[in-house]
Amino acid sequence: MTVSTKMFADQMLNRFSQLNEEIQLRQTQVSTGKEITQASDKPIEAVKLSAMEEWVTQLSGFQRNVATAQERLTMADTTLENVDNIMTQMRERVIAANNDTFSEPNLDAIRVEVSELRDALVGLANTRTPDGQALFGGYNTDLQPFREGPDGHVNYLGDGGQHTLAASESMRLPTSVNGGEVFMQISTDAGSQSLFDIVDSFIAALSTAASHKDTLVATEREGMFLRINADRTPRDLSFVLSGPEGSVSITAPDVVDGSHSGVAEAINARTFETGITASVNEGRLKLTSTTGEISLSDLAVEGVDLAAKEPAFTITTGGDPVVTMVPKAQTLSAQLSKIVDAGQDIAISRTTVGARLQRAEIQEEVLASRSVTLESKVNEMSAADLEKVITELQSLLMTQNAARQAYSQIGQTTLFDYLK
């Protein structure tokens, strides 16, 4: 085959181009520290590397979610700690209020203080995260979850949802606790009740403690004239009746406002145990005993489990002055157990938050370990052996330089030089 000067020049130029590409590749590897600078360098390894880098990105997303969950749970724990502290103060106030030596001004002072603490509780329940989301609103994070209605009752406007964030391919971390469960479902002997209703009950009991009694007593033989005040909804009514023969628990079913006959029948059915007889006289209930000794206590009304500012269910005497007896739920002594129950439930909710925070911390460590392992593999796969690459680069530069010198010398010689 005839080798012309043009063919030789084309071959040399192609070789120079190849050398330049290889030199540029080594230079890029040195500057980036990566062996694979583009997928075409090593297609199979590039696919594996791309998948691993995607896993690294996914792990970073999980780590951000865990950090967000930790931030929200820490805020929830701090908030519930403040709520718990307030409930401790409530417990101290209700114990103090049950002291018989406390006067009406003392009770008023406690009522004012407890009212302020109650407003603080509402504010804590409406706590928002730094990005403006309601911490205890369930999925309804844009609104104010706890709002006071026209009647002064605090309502929950959130839902039963619970925020979670993906912490791994198969795990989701709760980021708080549901406000409806924490604040509106306090377990008491009377069933589930709202924390705010319990506190409002304490405030109401403080308001009526000085003017209402939990016991009615008569010692005169003329007996005791009573009026039962209720609403038009039939309710079971019970109380402890004590007389010269002893004490019994009386229960009268389906009592409504002003209905005394059913109560009289229930009392007369137990006359032999108490020594007390009952009759209805001019729309009032009259109780008499042979000695005049009559006592009513522990009044309970079906469906009345909390104190009210204006008790709707009472028993009043016909004497002067009029004495008003209220259900046990209206008394200060009945508030203590509810306040204690509320404090215990808040403590349990805080324990739940603490457990979730601990779970988030454990997952954070797991993700950090996975991330280190995966990044190590990515670096191992993608990192270039700089010593080898630099040696190859130097060799290529020397080859390039030698080829250029040879080409320059050969290019200066023509066929006529060989014919001489």
C-alpha cells in the first residue's frame, strides 16, 4: 500500500487527538477526584454509581425528616412540660381551697389566679411551630385548634389525624401528639372529659363555694321544707338521708323541675331505716322526723359531673335565709380528683412524646450509620486513584511531546531528500 505524506499527516493528527482526549480525561480526574467523569467512561459502573448516589440523596431526605420530627417533638415536650407545671399549680390551689379556714376573699383570689392559668393552658394548646403550623391540631394545621365559644366553653376544631414523616423506606415517625386526645379526652371516674371543662369546673366551684352548701341539716320538729330545682329532662337523683334511725342512700328516678312526689315515695319507702317521712305540701317537699333530726348530703344528679357557674340542679330550703344545696360535682372537694386525673393524663401524654423523641434519636443514629457506609461505597466506586492517574498523565504528556517532535522532524523531510 502506498503511504503518502497526506495519509501520514492524517494518522498523526488522529493520534494527537486521541492523546489530547486521554490527557483531558486524566486532568479532569485529577481536578475532580472522580474516576468516572461521564457515563460513557464506564457505562456499567456509572449505572451502579448513579443508583448509589440516588440512595444517598434518599437517605439525606430521611435525615431531614427525622430532624424535623425531633424539632416538633421537642417543642411538644416543652409545651406539655409547661402544661404539667400549670396542672401542678392547679393541684396546689384546689388543695388549698378545700381548707375550711379559707374565707370568701381567699377563694376569690384563688379563682382569679386559676382563671389566668386556664387562659395560659388555652395558649399552650394553640402552640404553633416555627413555620406556623398548629402543633396539636391534627391534620388541620392552618387553623387555631382550640377556640372559646360564646358560652365560654373551649371547643376543639382540629381533627383526629396525626402527622408523620418518612424516616426510612418502611418507617414513619409521628411528629407530635393529637390535641384532641391530649386535651379533650381526660380519663376521670365520670368518663372522658375535657381538660378545659375540668378547669372551668374548678373555677365555677370556687365561685359558688361560699353561697352554696353540700349538706342540709334540720333539728326542729317542724321538719324541713325543700324545693327541687332541675330542668325538664328526667334525671335520676340520689342523696344520703340521715335521721334518728340511721342513714340510707335514696334514689328517685326521672326527677324533673318541681317534681317532688317521686322523691317523697322513695323516702317513705325507707322510713323504717331513717325515721323520716315525706309529703308534698304546697308544691314543696316536707320532711319530718320524731326528733327533728334530718340531714341530706352527697346529692348526685344523673349527667351532672362538673360544676357550673350557675348550678341548674339544686335543692333549696324554705326557711329564712334560704339555703341552697348543690350536687357533689359542684363542691370543691369533688374538683381535686379531676385535677389530679388531668395532671396524670398530661404526664402520660408527655411520656408518649418522650418515647417518640427517643425513637427519632435512635433512627437518627441508624440513618447516620447507613449514610456513612453508603457514602464510603460511593467514594470507593467513584474516587480516582490519583497516584495512578497522575502517572498515566505524565506518561501521556511525554508520549504526546515525543510524538510531536517526531512528527515535526519527519514532516520536514521530503521524497527528494531520499533521492539525493
